[in-house]
Amino acid sequence: MEKRFKGFLRTYLDLERGYEASGDLRPTLLSFSDSYVALIRAGFEQIMSDDSFGPAEYERLTDIEFPDRETLQAYLGAMYNYLFSGAPEQPLPPV
């Protein structure tokens, strides 16, 4: 996993900010360079297709716990759709 992608997860989707759904995350990401946005997109695509990436790995990066891989994958897919496909609302991790 690329270092800057890990930094994005730690900074914007960690326990402190991961439950904020202010609508600022997509505009914040899109304010960065096109190459950085492409890197974040590729990072999401990589972890969503990586069978070895699961709740334990995500928790190590963000301190947010997921009950199982399916719930994590649904969240990552929804976040990807929010950031890159125009989904109207930022998804929240499970409570």
C-alpha cells in the first residue's frame, strides 16, 4: 500500500474524522492535484480488490473497527462511490 494513501486514510478517515459527514471530504480531496486524486483512487481500488486487506488492517490504519470483511467492503465501496462517482452523501463507518 502506497505511503500517501495510508496517510490519507489516517488523516481523513480515522476515528476522529471518520464519523464526520459534513460533506467536505470530496471537495477537500478534489482540491489536491490530479495525480494525488488518481493515487487515492488507485489506493481504494487496490484495497477493495485485495483479499488480504480486512478489518484488522483497516483498524490499524484508522482505529475504526469493522465487524467483518463484508461490512468493511461495503463501506469502502460506498466511500469510493462518494469520492469518485458522485454519490450524494459520505458514508459513515458502523457505530
